[in-house]
Amino acid sequence: MTAPHGHGDHLHAPPSDPTASRRPRPPKQEQEQASEEIVEVAPNVIRMQLPIWMPGLGHVNMYGLLDDRGLAVVDPGLPGPNSWRTLTRRLRAAGFRVKDVHTVIVTHSHPDHFGSAGRIRREADAALITHRAFTTWSLDRKGHTLSETEAERIEQEAIEEAQSYRGPSFEELPTLRAEDDDFTTEHQRQSVPWGGTVPWGGSRHPDPPFKQRVRMRAIRLMFSPPDPTRRVRHGSPLMLAGREWQAVHTPGHTLDHLCLWDAEHGVLLSGDHVLPTITPHVAGSASGDSLRAYLKTLDLVADLPEVRLGLPAHGHPFADVPGRVAAIKEHHAERMDHLHAAAVVIGPASVERLSHEVFPERHWGVMAESETFAHIEHLRRDGLAERWDEGGVMIYRCAPIP
Ligand SMILES: [Zn+2]
Ligand SMILES: [Zn+2]
């Protein structure tokens, strides 16, 4: 029997198959379209999938944590009327109205997670919980006063923009902000991912990472995080789904990233900290070693006593949290070796230049630079790179490892 395209046959495929790289790859589970199915994934925890138009991702998981007061929802998807309609439909299918939502929890300040949180807060008079470092970008909030029709039109434009975008996953959007403890307006302004200077100097990124520009009004609509009613700290207890959970601060993907831990059932709501198949982007920070923070907090969640189930913001529930953590750490170790070797060869270079060495051209831009910055700063703080300033641009040099 011949099975020319069957599993295992790739060992015998001719190495120069010209169509191999052009064949569409099956989508990763994080890229699957949002399913209408509602599944109880842990006791009193349901998974509802909302469609998102961010490139590289197909859905975001909005988890519902049910109790006798109604429910709390985690990460209620993108802003905009279209997303809102799906959200209310999912709630209805699960037997709830928006008014039954007493709490919204947002794992971090990316729009596919906080998008509809403000509207739920307003319409259901719900509590809105984030980590205390949650970034509320200081764009004005005019977007929220748009008429429904105008919001609809802008959302549609943004969806079309996103569909024509061919760059890296939008999930890799970095949040550039200062240290945890500093919530000054100035820092929040700097945290707007476009239009400002970047901590590694030199390049400015006036445009959001779309192929074509999305107008500022659209950005206001899409990227204005809501104001939390409660900002929690690492270790804060939260009563959800009829039992106690703990807030676990997991900086790295963003500095304000929050996981939730249910010790009784060994369940970790992992947000974008640990995803089942995608390696989350690590945003570089001027004020600290964000990669070290990420690696440390990966260990933290892998070492949670009897962690049995990861519930990610994208993709399916996964059992082996420590295994997934090990794979992500391995990825970063390899990336760092690659960066170090490239830096040794090219000599003194800016972050932008270094990012061009380690990322393919279609990934060039603020996201690639942000992750390169995180990696090179980690090397520097380990004594493997030196840094100086040349006219406001950070220059790095790595020597060969003796
Ligand atoms: Zn994210
Ligand atoms: Zn995400």
C-alpha cells in the first residue's frame, strides 16, 4: 500500500520538493477559528471562545467561573460591536445575561484580553480586576463616545486591515512600560506601543504593526484599556467559581501579566504566560531584565504544587504545564545562543541591527526589536554583552565565550 502523503512518509520525501514550503500548514490550535461549543473544562469553569481578528490568532478563550451569584469572566475578547454580539450570544448559550457577570478579570493589557471588559463593567456594574501594574494607556477616550454605527464601521475597517496584514502574530505586541511600581502619567504615555521612542533608542515606530495605517480613531476604539476597579498583588486571594484562587504575577509577556491559581483542583488560568504551542512574545523593558522575570515566573508556575491543568487564553486546555514551560525555556535558550553568536560576528550593533540578524525580514519592526532587546539585555546582565550609548541609541557588543 502506498501512502505518499501519509504520516511518517516525510522521511522519504525528496529533499528538494519545490512545493514543500508553499503548502499551507495546518493551523496551530491557537489559530483555530472560534468554536461555538461551550465546555466545562474544570469544576464550575466553562470555556467560551470569541473570534479575534488579530493576525496569527483565531480566537481568545473567555473563561466563565460560575458561582451562586452568577459568573466571573476572564479575558472578554476584543472591543467592538461585532465582538460584543458574539460575547452576549455565548453568554446566552451558557444560560447567562450580561447582567449576571459580577466580575471581569483581565490577565494583561493586550486588546484581545481587555477589549470588552469596560463595557461589561458599565452594563453589568461588574468589578474589574487586573494586576496592579495594569497599563491604562493614556490615549484619550473619545473612542468610547462613538456612535454604534461609527464604531461598527471602524471595527470593520480594522478587521479588513488585519486580514491584509502579513507580519508576525499580533500576540507579539509588546507593552513598553516602566517598572511595576510607577504609575505616573508620563510612564503610561510612554507605554503606548506606537508613536513614542523606544527604550533601546533610535528608531521611532509611528505606525501600529499593520500593513496599512489604521486611523487614530480606530486605535482609540480598539486600544483604550478600561480602568480597573481593583488592582491586585501577587498572592491576593480571589473568590471565584465558589472557591479561593490566588493571583500569580507573571511578568514577561507584559509586565502586568496575571495568572490565576486554584490550588484545590490544580488549575492554572495561564493567560498568555504559557500557551500550548505558540511561544509567547517577551517584551523588552528599559527598567529591568524582562526575560529573567519571564523565565523565573515560568518556573514559578511549573513548580506550583500538583499543577494539573493549564487553561490558556488561546488554544486548548493542556495537562503538562511543567513540560510546556520546559519547551518555552529551551526556545529562549536557543534564541539567546543564536543572538550571541550573531552579535559576536557582526561586532558593535544597535538593537534594530541585531534584530535583523535573528529575525526574518517579514518580522522586522518594533516587536522583533522588543524581543531582541529583552534577550540582549539578559545577556548583558549575565556579563555576556556590553552596552554603551551612541547619540541616544544603545549599542551592544558581545565577545566570544572563552
Ligand atoms: Zn498578550
Ligand atoms: Zn493574547
